[in-house]
Amino acid sequence: MVGLVSRFGRFYKAVDPGLIKVNPLSESLSILDVRLQIQPISHINIVTQDNVNVTIDAVLYWHITNPLLATFGVVDVKAALIERAQTTLRAVLGSRQLQDIIENREEIASGVRDIIDIPSDAWGVDVESVLIKNLTFSPEVEESLSIAATQKRIGDAKIIAARAEVEAAKLLHQAAAYLDTPAAMQIKYLETMQQMAKGPNNKLLLFPSISPSWPYAGCERTNPISGSPQSNPSDVPVPNIGSTGQGHPTTGPQQLSDTIHQAVLAHELGES
């Protein structure tokens, strides 16, 4: 608290809280509160730039910095601040569109505070901050905003789903390109053999195909009978396939590979 003593209607001196002497015939005492004050500003009707009626509620935080100016420089400093804040809010918010007001409420309030603070300095007052508490719309505007928000969420969900489909298509394309390689086919072949071997009644003996992807393909071989070098894979004796021990005509590597692949396909079709 700060006290201002006036003598014959003119400022005489400022006094601190405590016991003081005042001549009631020639002097008067005015007491000012210099603490932070909260001033609500309610029901300000505004028309935005896109012709939408909005009612706002704001709060003004201020305190007196110069008691002499606040008392003798303006008749009613509180009323002056309220009027200035209302006028500034109407001017600033009326120059913006509704969506801009909703998204940038804090930025707008800070700009309003800067505008109000210029004349308030001459009144001996410092405006700490301005807050926009509530935005009230008509029922029609609220329904439109709700529909717009719903459509935006639906649109965002569609965009996310479309991006996921694009990524999935890229991955499928990469997987298809990889599965087309001989190494991937060999891995799939070995996995199928392992699954078939797990069955309790399987007695089928499989031999891996001799192909360029096989680790020993193209290597020099030795004839098991004569001991002479042999580089042609078709010259290597291929064991007979049978379940009863009776011999069958020996087949070449390519025919054996085709037979094995047909058995793998038949097994996969049977499982599906």
C-alpha cells in the first residue's frame, strides 16, 4: 500500500504504511494498492474477418508502478484499462479469421498486451499479461466447427492409411525381387525339406539340385571308379530313388532337380 497526501487539492507527499498526521481541514489522504491486480473482462462481442460472431472472456493482470500518475494523471485508472483492453481486443481479433484466432490464441493475447502497455505507461500502470479465457460461438458455428474437425480427422486417417499402403507395396516389391534370386530359392528349398522331414511317416529321400547356385557346382570332380578328373556334373553317378530297394533308371541332375521341386510343390499344396 502507498498513501498520497494532497494539500488544498494538490499533491503534497507520498507516505508509507504506518501512523501519519493529516490535517483534515487542508489535507486529504488517498491509499493505493500497488500489488498485482486481476481484472476480468467478460462478454466482449466480436465479428471476425470471415464474418463469424464470437463472444470472448479475457483477464487482465496489472499493477501500479507510479502512484502519482495513477492518481493525478487519469480519473479512474481501472476503468481506463478495461476500456482500452476491450477496444484493442475487438480491433485485433476483428482483423483475423476464426481459425487463426483458435490456433494462435496466446500469440494474439501477447500482441494485445503490447498494444495496451503503451498508453498504460503514461498512466503509471504496468500490464503484466492478457489472457483470452473463453471463446463462445453460436450453436450453428459450433456445429460447423465440429463437422470440420471430424472431416479433418478422417482426412488425416486416410493419408496415414495411404502412406502405409505405399510402404507395404514397396516392401512387397523388394521381397518379390529378393525371392526371385537363386539364393532365396535355395533357402526356400531347404526350409521345405526341413518341414517335410519333421513328418513321422515321411520316407522320401531328397537330393539337392545341382545348379549354378549350389556351392559345389562347377568344381572339378574325380571319377570314383577310375580316379580321373571329371568336370561334367552329368557324369557323376546319381543314386537311385526308391522306397523298396528296387532299382530305377538313373536320371540326370536336371531331371532329379525337377522331380524334387515337384515333390516340394506337392507337399506345399497338400499343407495348404
